[in-house]
Amino acid sequence: MLPVMAPNRGGRFATAPLAGWSTVAIFVLIGIALFATVWSTRSAVIDASEAVGGGQALAIEQSVRSDLADLEAVPSPEDLAVILSAHTDEGLRYIAMVENRGQVVAAAGIPVGGGPGSGEETAGPSSRRLQVIDGRIRLTLRAIRRMKAGGRTPRYVIEVEPSQANALRESSTITLGIGALAAASLLGVAIVLLRREARRAREDRLREHERRLATLGEMSAVLAHEIKNPLASLKGNAQLLAQMLAKTLPEGDKPRLKAERVVDETMRLEKLTNDLLRFVKTGGIQREQVDPAAIVRDAASSVSGEVAVDTEGAPATWSLDAARIREVVINLVDNAVAAGPPVEIRVRKRDKQLVIEVEDHGPGVPEGDREKIFEPFHSGKTQGTGLGLAVARRVVELHEGTLAVYESPHGGALFRAEIPES
């Protein structure tokens, strides 16, 4: 790929690959321009070949007129055969003497298109003098006065094969074929570059995503471990204080309410640290043959809300990490209940994939946010940590599967996890 110069952070210039789409566009434009040039050249050559063919026919006409004028009487078939033989190398293929009514009196050679007596091209003075018939040029020669005999005024018809014009056409056709092949090759190269650029862009996005997750995981692990011990001490003391105040102060008293608020906030922080540690520790799974329907039913029963489970098409067993998949289903169902009940869960086998779908009746997820919601700390809940869907997707990906969100036929969101058999 062509390099361009781009300044780095230090102000120096470093090479960076030219945008792949620009390179593809350049190849496409070159291919189109090449084909257009060859096509226009061929059109010009065809026009020129018609002029060349007409000139060749007129030149032969003059030679035939001269040969006919040298004869002392009305030519016989043998005389016409001699004239034909003399000009065969020049392209003459047929010569005939025709009466005014179109009757062939004498001829030499083999005509095309049925011959001059089969149509109206030589039937009278209104006929065209030069015609192209089946690749040959047919000319009607005016009567030569010296050839009048017995009150008859014969005409002469000749057919010329435009060899020079045909050679030009063949050459232009070959050139067009070569140009089309070259243009197709350039377009093929453009397609290859396009696919490679798309693959490189996907790989870059994946590497960037993995790098961000790795950095975030390291930071989260450090933060969670640093907070966990002081938070446990804070939570214990806050709970003791709340219990003491509950014994001495009436319900609703401000000091007692403040102590209870501290306990609630410490519990929320504890949940956040646990979610962070869970997010960091999603690095390995242990798969075994389990009943996926039972896992889903158990997970759904642990979430409060209106949840319907359909396991009619579920396989009897599947290779899964049961605890991790249960966590995935709980996260999905919890989000679905918050978005808008009722929630429907379906488990089935399709095309060698275990499919788990969680559908809600909420407002749905805008198309522009369908990838963002799986990013860590992206949450639409006021009390959420934004790690549930990120953890769920990582667990499914560790099973070599995919987790995505779609628009539900009912207008809500449809989360679909697809996990292949190991």
C-alpha cells in the first residue's frame, strides 16, 4: 500500500498507510477510464473501417470498369470470370451482368444474400448504389454505353470483401478484449484491496477493543482490590452504627436515616467492586455437558418480574460453563425487566448453534447504540454499573459464540446469544 507522511506526537513525520478506500477508488477509476478509452478507440476504428471498406470497393469498381471498357462486345461468363480472377487478391468476390428488370444475364463467383436478382437493390434507378450485405460491399455500376447491344442496356453488380476494413475491425476487437481484460484485472485488484482493507479495519477495531479492555481490566483490578478492604471495614462500622441508632432513636429520625444511607451506599460500592472483579476474571471457562433449558429456567426464576420461558426447541445437553451462562441469562433478563415487561426467553437449537433469546416490550435499543451498550460502564440505568452486558458478551465470546441485540417484532429489544457446540 502506498505510504504517506503524517506527523507523530513529537512533531516528526512518520509513514502511515494511505487510506485503503482511496486506493480502491483510484484502481476503479483507472479501470473505468481504460475501458472507456479502448471502447471509444474501437468505435473510431469501426467508423474508419467503413470508410476504408468503401474506398476499397470504389477502387475495385474503377478497375472493373476499365476491364469492361476494354471488351469489344457484351461480356460472356468467361470474360467475367477472367475479370474476377484478376481482382480476387484485391477483394473482388462476385461480378454479374444484370438487366434493368434484375435478371442476371452472366455472372462469375458466388454472391451473398441470394444474389442481385433476389431483392430490389438493383431493380431500378431508385436503388442504393452501395450496400453492405452479409459482410460484403455490393456496388451497382451504371451502364457502360459501349456495351449496349441489341437495344439492351445492362448493369453490372460487383461484391467486394473489405479485407482491410475487416482486419481493422478484428484488430480493434482484440484491442477491446485486451483492454476489457486489463480493466477487469484492475477491478479485481480493487476488490481484493477492498476486502483486505475491510479485514484490516475489522482487525484494527478488534485490537483496539481488546487493548482498551485489557487496560480497563488492569485498572479495574487495581481499583477494586484497593477499595475492597477499606470498604469492608466501612460497611461493618456503618452497619454497627445503624444498629445502635435503631435501638436508641425512633424510626425516621435524621441521624438514623443518615446511618442507613451510609449502609446503602457502601453496599452499592461493594456491588460495584464485585462487578469489577467479575469483569476482570472472565478469562477462562470450564465447559461440560449440561441441560441448557434447566440453566435458563433457574436463572429466570432468580429475577423478579413477569418472565415467560420457552424451552420447547432446546437440546437435551450442550457443552457450557453452567455458572457463567446462568450469569449471562440473569444479566439479560434483569435488563429486559428494567426495559419493559413482559419478558420472553426462548431456548432452541438452530444450525448447530444453541440460541438463547431474551425479548422485552420496552422502547428498544437505537441502532447507533447497539454496540455501545456492550462497552464497559455504558449504562442506561441510574443505579447500574454498566458492566453486566460487557461481562455477558465476554462470557459468550469465551464460548466461541456471539451476543448481539436486535429490534424485536413487538418494538422492544431482542438479545440473542448463539453458542456453537465445542
